[in-house]
Amino acid sequence: MKKSYSLIELILVIFLISILYYSISLNNHNNKLDELTNRIVLYLKQARYQALIDNKKEKNQELWHKKRWTLKFFNCKKSVGGIYYVIYSDSNMTGHPNLDESLKDPLTKKRIYSSNSCETNEKTSKYVLLTKEFNIKDVFISCNNTSSIGQISFGSEGKVYSKLSSKENESDEYEIKERCKIEIRTKENERREIIIEGRSGYVYKEERP
């Protein structure tokens, strides 16, 4: 019964996301940075709800928590330059996402994925290429506990994590208990902030004054 309710909830969320996507496409006043920020908020919400119905915990796997649904930012390779992101569940627990592990955009059916070559194809979404498509210079995550740009992971119990430990029995080691901010900055120094509330995982865009 609980699982059926969760599936209905996910369908409702995808429907709402579809409406919001359509609204974004019709709003000619949104600049590219606003479009990007809105899309990342929607993708984070999708990842959160995906995690709520997709419990990764397995008794026979000590590092099961590495499979949690995660949005992670990466640097493109040096010859290309720039930043991109991937939303994925690390089924192989290698720490390196692949195409088949990545989340699908519910409307375009394209994977929210890129490799460090930062090129798209018919299977992947262009919206993950932050620098190439949106002129993004920097991404800062206030709760970052990694040695890279940073990531946000969601658990099936509704909690949020800043890192997925590579050690046994540390599934809750990096739980985010306070508000976390993702700041996106363009080369022209325009900024937007996305808020992830600790414990609840509620995601929203910080409104500008």
C-alpha cells in the first residue's frame, strides 16, 4: 500500500514538473540563467522523489548507500574546459557515473548525463553542460564535503547527504542537517542560489530582492 501511494505521488510530481517545464518555455522574460536555475531545481526535486520510492538499502551490501540518487558537478576535461553535472544512482558503486545509471528527463526522455568530453548526443540532455550552454563560470556548494565541486544525494527516508562515504557503516556520516546553498555564477558575474533544506530535503530557488 505504501509503495502504491508512492508511485501515485511520483506520477503527480512528474505531471507538475511537466506543467512547470511548459511554463518555463513560454516565459520569454526568463534569461538563460533563470532557465538553468529552474531546471536544476526541478531535476533535484525529481531525484528526491525518485529516492523516496527507490530504497537502495541491501543487507548483503555494506556500501549500499553509494547507490543513493545524486546530483554531482564535474569539471570537463582540460582541453574542453567548463563545468557539467550528472544525476545518477551509482549501481556499480565505482564512484563514476555512466549513461545507464543516469536519471531520465521525464519530458524529453534524454539522460541527465555527460562524460568529461562535455558533448551531447541524441541520448543526453544539453542542459547538463553548464558552461557550454549557459556560460557558467563557477558553482559553489556551501555544504560540500568532497574534494571536487560537490554533490547532493537523497535517501529513501527523506534525508539529504553531501557525500557518500567509501567506508562501511557510514551510511549517515555526511547527512546535511542545516540549510545548504548551491550558488551558480556566470562569467558576467550574475548569480542565482538554490536552497536545499537539511533533514527534509525541500528544494527551492532563492528569490532575488
